[in-house]
Amino acid sequence: MLMASSSTFSDFWMALVFLLALGSIAPLTEALAFFVFGDSLVDSGNNNYLATTARADSPPYGIDYPTQRPTGRFSNGLNIPDLIGEQIGLSESPLPYLSPEFNGRKLLIGANFASAGVGILNDTGVQFVNILRMYRQLELFQEYQQRLSALIGSRRAQQLVNQALVLITVGGNDFVNNYYLVPYSARSRQYKLPDYVKFVISEYRRLLKKLYELGARRVLVTGTGPLGCVPAELAMRGTDGGCSEELQLAASLYNPKLVQMLNGLNRKLGRDVFISANTQRMHSDFVSDPRAFGFTTSQVACCGQGPYNGLGLCTQLSNLCPNRTLYAFWDPFHPSEKANRLIVEQIMTGSNEYMNPMNLSTIMALDSMI
């Protein structure tokens, strides 16, 4: 095996530091495509085109979006894919795959396949009926590649997919909208919680292997947030103003197992395909000390009703805060745009406590030098 000289190694790292210091990631990656899979945290509007109750296409959703209109994002404004897209230099966010506007040159930007309500398991979110379950999202990714090949040729299409950034955010619903959906749920009767976590992780591993087989080579995988601390769970399961202990336990069991699984996949593949984002830690920072991040509360949702504004849907009849930047949560389950920005900052530049094996800026700088 050839060994690089110490001077070559030093030059490499000096160049890397220089790139990061200049903030020159975006110009280097102008042609980078971006693909998004998962649930409502990253859905940009696919559910608008489905007969489902899991939708965010009515006001006051989108109140702080550039158009000040609802788009299908479960946010007051921009969501995590929008903000990552800004950071990697995209001229616009990838469109929802089901959007009628998704055609022609729009395919070169990438695509968003995410669908609110889904989980890793097919039986998660059954109450939402018609949603794009994860294997359906992967089927649409295959369909997308066929459309892309017809546009630019199969060789260039494969290259675009292989060089793209992929974000996948899923897993929280497998607890909130499955295992703990109702007392004595089918899954909770079938599995003790630790065994259920192992089962979910094993199914996720199958999904990620399929995603790799479909050409994904740089995949950002987010864990769950502190599931028991969102306003909905404070309202329904919290005790004495505290987080739901059972959902917090679920998150604390699931997230380390997820990192272990991703590390194992990377070892088997011989390269760091899967990058884990410790979103539980990212959320917990501002949930535990909201004022340090400029929030007045991390317990009460901006939009909702009942205790903590945590019950029901966010609608035009809901309580609505006048200043969304003061709230960590927009609705009973989803972070505000400001909170999403804090999460993406850590994804881009966070230490190993937040990103494993390294943050997205470092990975992109390394990729640009290959």
C-alpha cells in the first residue's frame, strides 16, 4: 500500500482548512443534486396531492414562507431540506416528486419523496391511509431515475445520482404513531420496547441497503428528536410539566442503536456512505435551555390549542403566536423555522458529538478534492 508523505498529508489538510475558512463549499457544488426521503419533518408538499389527513396545505402553515402561503411544509416557513439546500448552493429546493411542476430541467436539482405520517414500518401511520410509505418512496426514486435517464442519458443520470446528497429523516412515527399510538397497541403487545427498537433498526437497515443499491453514495441520516418533549406529548403524556418518560426512553434506546447500525453498514461497504446526525442532541440543546438560543419557550407550540398548544391540528381557529422566532416549536410536533436553522447549523459544522463521522461541510470539502 502506498503511503502519502507527511508533506502531502499536511498540504491536504491545509487545503481543506482553506476551503472551509473561505466558505467555498457552495461554489464547488453548484451541480450537486439533492434527494429527500422520510416523514413530515422533511415533506415539502407531496401529501398535498394525496387523499390523506396528514397535510399542511392550509393557513397558518407557511405564514413566514417567502410567499406567505402554505406549501405542504409542516413549518411556519422553511424546513430542514430547504435550509440544507441553501447551504449546499442549490438555486432552489427540490420539488415534491408528485408536484405537477416537477418535470424537465427541474429533475436535475433532485427530488423530494418525503410524505408526512410515514415510518420505517409499513404499519406505521395507518390512520393517515394514503401516504407514500418508505418502499413506495424508493419505487418513485427508481421511476425518477428512468425519467432522468430519458432526459440526460443513463450514464449521466447514474453519475448525478451517485454524486448527489441524500437526506433521510424517518423513525419518530414508529413510536409516536405506532408503538405508543394507543394503549396496548398491536406492536406493544408483540414486542417489549428494547425488542421493538431492534426490530425497527433491522427494518431500517434493509431500507438503507436498498437505497444504496439504487445509487445513493452520500446519505445523511437523522435520528429522532427528544420524542417525549414535544408539545403534543407534554399535553398527552407528560407528568407535572415534564417530558413523557416512556417516549424519552424510546428515543434513548433507538438513537444509539441507529448510529451502531450505520457504522456497521459503513464498515461493510468499506466507505463512509451513511452520515449520522444526532438530532436528539441538537433538539435537546434548545429544549433544555431555550433562552440560550433566543426562545422564550420550548414547551408551548406557537400554533395549537389546549395544554402547551399541544392538542389537535394547527388551523386558522388555533391559538397563534405573533412572533414565531420566540418559539422552538411551530405546532404540536414540528420545530419552527428558527429551530430548523439551529439544527442545520449543527449538521453543517457540528462537532463529533452531533455528527458522525464528520459534519456535512467537512465531507463536502473532502468530496470536492477527489
